[in-house]
Amino acid sequence: MTDRPESDDERERLLLDAMLGKLTTYLRMCGYDAAYALDDGPDPGDDALLERAREENRTLVTRDERLARRAPDGVLVTTRAITDQLREFSSAGYAVELRGGPVRCSTCNGQVERVGTDEPVPEYAPDPGEQPLWRCLDCGQVYWKGSHWDDVAKRIDAKENERDGDEQQRDGGDETR
């Protein structure tokens, strides 16, 4: 297993295929610069994905076994459930964890910055004086650590807990035996 960079500035740039939309969102929330095959329209096809990954110096993450074999350093994710996909991605040597706050926009992949306490925000957002907010520099989406953030954190934790449980079962179960 290759050790992958963990700081936001050093994390690998990724390109996820059309079958991994939800994983794209989660990885963006984990701070990855994660481009998605459908960000710019219909599925461009395998050759175009490979070319884009090469041109943009991105690691291709895919559910397509043949495509993964064609991509240098491609990451194959074979499962459909998001918790399982997170586990597979983590098992490939990548950090899967939320940071102190958003770094990338989960919608458009743009960078986000902290909103000042005196800056105007949409009506749906909490008061920035009461709770930290972040705004995407590209699309303007406003983020805060609310119930969605908590749900994602639980799924990421479930990925770790399930993996720990799987390892414990392989090792003979309960350590108190």
C-alpha cells in the first residue's frame, strides 16, 4: 500500500468516473480536489477520461475494471454502497477523514473560504456570528457544519468501525478470549 499525502495542499488530484457521484461528493468534503466525469455534461467516455486524467495530472477512480487497468495508478472501487466505497478507497492508501471544516465545494469542487461574521449570507444559512460558515469561491454555495456534515462524519466513522470489526473477526473475534 502506498502512503498518500494527507495535507490539503498535498492530496492527490482525482478524477472519478460517472458511476461514483456520491463518492465524489464525500471525497470533496474530505478535502480532495475531486473532479467528476459528469461535472461538464454527459459521460465523455473512457478515452476522454483517460486523457483528462493525464492532462490534469489526476488519479482516475473508477468502478470499471478495464478502465482501471488502462489508467496509470488507477483506483478500482468495486462496491456500490458509499460506506463500502469509502472503505475501498481508504484501503487503497488514501486518507478518508473530515477536517476542521470544508476545503472544497462538494457541488462544484471549487475552493472555499471562511465567511466573515459581518458578511451577508443567504436566508437559509445560519448567522455567521453564531456558527462558522464557508463560501465557495466559484459557485457561491455556503457551507456550515450541520446535520449533513454530521451524517457524512457518521458514515466515515462507520467505514472505520466496520473495517475494525472485519479485522477483529478475521483475527478470531473478541480479544477477551
